[in-house]
Amino acid sequence: MSVLTITDRAAERVRAIIAERETPPLGMRIGTKTAGCSGLMYRLDYVEEANPADEVVEDKGIKLFIDSMSLMYLIGSVMDWKEDTFTEGFTFENPNAKGMCGCGESFHV
């Protein structure tokens, strides 16, 4: 099982976001933070400097740095980019999530 899989749509969006930056970052860091109704929320940040504790996933031409403290919550997840009439954003299909809040912003394991 892969640590994290990224869809073609998500990879395309990450490349576009990185291309907009004046100084391109090394990649994107994916992690979790304590927040929301269910307890954990996904967090995405630019990586300016690599952290040796991060798990690095290289896929579809991008580098994703998985926060070591969040790794156990994210193993096996699929990151996608979704757009519809009212919203757009990254989504995660996470086999470790036991439930989500009603609005879908947070999850618990």
C-alpha cells in the first residue's frame, strides 16, 4: 500500500499552484491538525525547506512531504481535486477515517 496516492487532477492543481509562486517551493506538505467538529483537519503548506522527519512521496512530477506526526492518519489515502458549481478544493479519500463531521471539513480515526 502506498503512503499516499495523488490523482492526475490533484497533481495538475498542485503544479499550477506551485507555478504561481515567485519562488517555487520544493513541494507541498500534507498533514493534519487538531480542529473541527470531529477532531482532525487536513493541512496543506508549501515546503520551503525539507524536514528530514517527513515522508517524501514523489508522484506525477511533484513532491509531497507527509508530516511525520500525521503519517499514521494518512497512510493509504487518495488526494484528489474536485470542482463543482459551488466549491472547489482538495479532497481526501482516507481509509483510516472512522467518521466525518456533517460539513465534511474534519474527520476522526
